[in-house]
Amino acid sequence: MTTTETLSHGLFTRGEPVSAWTVATALPVTYEVRFTPRLLDPANPALGNAGGAGGRRLVVVEETVDRLYGGRIRRWFEARGLPYRLCVLPAHEQVKTMDSVYRVVEQMDRFGLARRGEPVLAVGGGVLMDVVGLACSLYRRSTPFVRIPTTLIGLVDAGVGAKTGVNFGDHKNRLGTYHPAVATLLDPAFLATLDRRHLGNGMAEILKIALVRDRRLFERLDRDGEALVAERFQGPTPGGEVLTRAVHGMLSELQPNLWEHRLERSMDYGHSFSPTVEMRALPELLHGEAVCLDMALTTVIAHRRGLLDTGQRDRIHRLMRRLGLPVWHPLIEPATLGDALTDTVRHRDGRQRFPLPIGIGDCCFVDDVTAAELAAAARETEELSCAAR
């Protein structure tokens, strides 16, 4: 055998005598995402069993989460008799850097973490989970961890995939790895203490999934979205289908392309311009708000190309506003959009691979978005925003 084209695994040699070798192998990946109600109830063993029972646990908790739930977390471990250490970490975009990763690594080293049998628990929002995930991917080249998202965006987006990352300079998530948590435990009860803005932040990522792959999810958001935000997913309005469809939609997209070998990804919708806009606006915009600005703009681009009718365009923008999300910002202007598209083309290996919605619930990919088209769409998006006030 002189090539590896017909076999995916093995050690292949060339030459007689042998003078070259090709190693072909694959890393099997299995991880679990599951809804786990009453996670902090000491009668529920899930927190200690995730990633393997026994051992000790280093628990990295975002500082706001510690103020709200730290007492309950400590009581859970004490009631279960499981040895642990709590590490409290600030986690927001301005400190989403390698310095935060080093802080986690230092705690892992001081704790004397066993390499496989003592998974780190990451309790917090998307930034915290990304930082801890990157630290765990680097520590001894691979340490297991468990995600416990406490925000809506963490529950439906950052908590369920394989990526870790931190910002570098003015670039969002420029440094990162693929290192999925061995388990993600989803408990919507954490949303009871989430403020209105951060609920909207997560709703933007749910809306993304609805617009490009799940019309039924869009209809549910259009019908119940405002009530779910007002009730923080804790009230009588049924929110279970919204959460499960969002998680399932994300995982269905990720599973066949976990390492992003294929760069046309529907989940990149809303993420062509938003990384640059978000970083330039810091700390003004949350991640989901920047994503929504991107989607509002690209909704207009899709309409101008005939991929959406006027009623669909307006319905999408209305829902964004009803969910408390922005549809325009001063950074939605030609210079910023041009810089963002240039960086996105590099990220997508020299092509735009630009997702645009087709109607509501489907999408296509284009490679021919121009500067003039962006400028015209930006003007129209601003005009639509002003007209709706």
C-alpha cells in the first residue's frame, strides 16, 4: 500500500528498504449533552457522576455565579462527601485571554489533578466554559472537563460544542482548540437569576438556528419568545421545546463536521461580521447582540437578492426587536463591514462561504458579496430601524 486513500487507519510504508512512513489514525470522540433538572439538589448525584464517579473535583466557578449559587454548590459537595476545591474566576470578554487560562492551569497544578479520573467542572457562562476548556485541552495535553452552563447562550450554544478559545488582541476567539467536554449538564433553573439582557443574548443564538434550519422553532419564538424571556423559562409558558430544538439543531449541525473540515456551516450564520463588530464595540455589545446585528443586516441582503420576501424580512426584524435585541448599530457601516469580511474570508480559507437565509428555516452559501452590496444593505438596515421606532 503506497497511499492512505483506501484505508483510514494504519501504518503505511514506502520504499524498499523502507524509507518513509505515513501514520493514519483517528481520535474517537464521544460526549454527552443532557438536561439535568435540580442539578444542585444533594439528592441528585449527576454533578459528581459526570465524567466518571469517584475522585476529587476542581470546580471553576464564574464570580457572579459564585455569589448566586456558591453556597449551594459547596453544600452539594459537603452533603455528598466528595472532596473538592472551588476556584472563583471573573469571566467576561475583556478578560477572555491567555492570562485567565493560566490562572486555571495554576489551580489545576496546585490541586494535583489526576490526568484522567478527576474532570474539572466549569460552572458559568460561555466565556468561563471557553477559558476552562482551553486550559483543560492544554494541561498535560488533554484533561477531561464537564460543562455546567448557567446562561441561556451557554445552554444552547457555547456549552454543547467542541470548541474552546480566548481572544487575542482585537480578534475574538483567535486562539483555541477543539476539546469537547466529556459531559454537559443543562439545568434551565439557572436561568431564573439571569437578567433580561442576557436572556436576549441567548435568544439571538436560538433565533439563528431557527432562521437557517428550523422554521417550527421560529414559529415557537414568534409565538412565545417574549413570554419566555419575561418568565426566564420558569413560568407557565412551555419553553421545553424551544430549548430542546435549539440544542438538537446545534448538535445536528456539529456532529458530522465537529472539526470543521467542511467550512460551509449553517451555524456560522450571524458570525461573518459579528466578531469584528463585537470586539470593536467592547464592552457595549454582548455576543448575541452582535450576532443579531449581523443577522439583521444579512436578512436585508437576503431580501435584496430575492431569497426572502418583504413580509419575511419584516417579520424577522420585528421578532428581533420584540426579543429586546438590536437591529442596527453605528458600526454597521462600510469600513467595519469590509474589515470583517476580509478577516472572515481568511478564517474560511480564502472564500466567503457566506450563509444567507432562504425564506425562514433554510439557507444557502454565497461567495460573491461585494462592498457596494454591503454598503447598500447597511443603509437600508439603518432606514428600517429608524422607521420602526
